[in-house]
Amino acid sequence: MAANKTQKTQLYVVSGATAATAIDQVASIEGLGGARDQIDITHLMSDEREFEGGFNTPGPITLNLIWDEKLASHALLSTLRASGNKVEWMIADSDGTAAPTVAASAFASLTTRTNRKFIGYVADITLSFAQNEVQRATVTIQRSGPITTTVKA
């Protein structure tokens, strides 16, 4: 079986009670992980420290974009950065083309395309200006809670 290609992967954000916005000109998405905390259970008779896994700590997700604030989706990212509001996000894989729908400010189930949903807020937008280059941005989304993955039916 061939691996999923990243070409045609899309990132969506809930932008209203019944609306989703596709983020334009995404060059990469990174950081869907998050380390598990350590709980120290070392006692006096231990020869070495002993640990058990604790809470999972959601890590930041980094988007690299070709930036154009004239695009509605990029202006929305700036608005979300200013507000600090947590919203739902969805990464939709290239194994389908269906756009997600939204009800009550949350993505409805999408089974015709593998996707990952999570809650997060835009923590930072860093712009980059380099010689002989287009304007780029690194957008950091701080995830809050788990990632829910739905595999294409």
C-alpha cells in the first residue's frame, strides 16, 4: 500500500457557529505530539529513580505559511492571535476532498477523508522577511487536550 502523500492536505479552523475556514498557502504542519509527564515514584529502597507516566502535555503545532494578510484566512489567524480564543482545528488528509461542515461551533464527523481534530489557540505569529524570497510566517497553535483521529471509512 502506498503512503499518504501530503499534497492536497488541508488545514481548517472553525470560524463561526456553522462555518469553517480553510487556511491558505500552508507549506508545512509540524508538532502533533506531546510528551507525557513523569511521576516520580522513587522510594528509599530504590537503586535508581523510578517513574510512572502522568498526564499527556499537548505540544505546540507549528504552521509554516507563505504569508499574505490580504487573504481572509491569514487575517483570521491574526484575529485569533489577538483574541487568544480556543477554537477547533482539523487537518484533513489527501485521501479525500470533502470539506468539513460545522454545527454548534464544532466540526461534524467527517468519514470520507482521514482527519485529525484538536482544540487550540494561536499563540504566536512570527513573520519572516528574507532577501529574494516571499514573505513567510510561522504560526504557533498551542493545543489544549487530545487529538481525535478519524480514519477514512
